[in-house]
Amino acid sequence: MNLPIPPRPNKHRGQHFLIDKNMVNKMIALADCQANETVVEIGPGRGCLTGLLCQEAALVVALEIDAALVSYLHARFRDQKKLEVREVDALEFSYESLPTKTVIVGNLPYYIASPLLFKFFEARERIDRMVLMLQLEVAQRMVATPGTKNYGILSVLTQYFTKPRLAFRVPRTCFRPSPNVISAVVRLDMVSDLSRPKEEAEWIVKTVRAAFSHRRKTLFNVFRKTGLAPVTITKALADARIHGGRRAETLTIQEFRDLASVFQQHGVSPSHIVPLSRRVTVPLSESGKI
């Protein structure tokens, strides 16, 4: 069967298509999809991962916003029974509707990487693991350790909700056309909520968001900015055994958990809850496509 002619990269969408078969095979191996699993592929592009995922999984749901690419994928995989191609913005898709133990694989467009990640965290009860290609700088933030310049909200929440691993880098030459950024592939294994107190995640999110709202300020001064009374802040920090002169980027994940637990026990909130996917956007320069 002759393949349809693939669409050219859309400059308006900043598309860069992965052409390196070695990188494709490494992503497939890292995902380790099983015959009974559902896979959601983000940004299938021309489908270099899609066909291989269909060989491994029970069902592949490919989310693609570009109508031309959707038409191409329908034509290329017209006989593939295990594939559903949906023309949809990945940010608008309802991940809560997925079956449990779903695997997320693919490319996160760089300019919406963080909001997408937070949507996945919100749907964590449905997701088992993720293998994602992102801009290298974003991947480095996800795995950053306390006290480093890359450590921030994205680091803490990624490491709270998942066990992240930066697996390998993807050079610019692996794409056509070549992007202006280096990419990386990460594997994120979702942490079970069963080992955590109920509602802990909400308090972690509020605490982390508040703590990093003024990165250069001490924790005591940051929480004063949120409207908490000095006596309340002093008591909370003392109960969590955290010095008020420290800054947010020095706290470990466990210390954030301890502080969030204290705030919850005292019934005082350092910030209001809003959806994770609307909370943090990491400014990025380009979008990529698999």
C-alpha cells in the first residue's frame, strides 16, 4: 500500500518532525507498553511512534490538533483497528475519562508543556506512567534537586506526584526542520495516592504555590505576603521544624509535605486552590512534533 503524502511542517504551529529511528525505538522501549494497556499519544504528528505503539498496546488514542495531520493519520493507518485519532487540543481533552493504568506517550508542545503536565497530575488516578519529549530546560526543572537554580514549583510538584527520570537527550539533528532547542525524554511513574492522607495533594499545591510566589524572599516574608498573620506563620514553621529565614528552593519534598500538613491542621491556607493546569506556565520558545 502506498503511503499518502505527509503534510509539510506548519511554521505557524512551530512543527518539527522527529526523523531519527533510533530515538523512536528508545522512546518505545522506555514506555514498555503492554498488550492490555491503553496509550494516549500526545502530538502524533506524522505517526512515527503511532504504528509501533499500536503493535504493543491494546488501544492507542492519538490526540492531534492539526487537521491536515489528522487527515494524513487517518489515511496512513486506515486499516489499523487499535487506533483512534482525535482532532483535539491536548489541553482540552478529558483525561479523567480514560481507563485506569493509562500510559501517556509522545511530545508535549513546548509552549504548553507545564499546563499539560498539571492536567496529567490532576488525572493521576487514571494514569500509570508517562514517557514524554520536552524541551531540555523543562526536563531539567522536573528532576532538579533542592538548592539548585532549576528547582521550583515544577520540580516539587513533579516529584510529589511522580517518580521522574531524565532518560536521554534528543539533539536538534533528530528533527526536520531542526528546532532551535535541544529536547529530552523523561519517564514519569505516577505515585499512588493510597499512601497519602486524604486531601494532602491540595494542601501541597497551595503551600508550594505560595512559597515560590516570591522566590527571593524568606519563607516568613513570603507567607506574610499571602495575608497570614505573623504569629500564625511562626507557629506553623516551628511545628514543621523549618526555619523562617530559609527560602522555598531549599526545602525538600518531605519538608513541603510537613509544612502543608501543619497548615492543614491549623486550618489556615497560604493560597487559594485553582486548577493546576491554570496555575503555572513555563515560558518556552518553540513547539515540536513527533
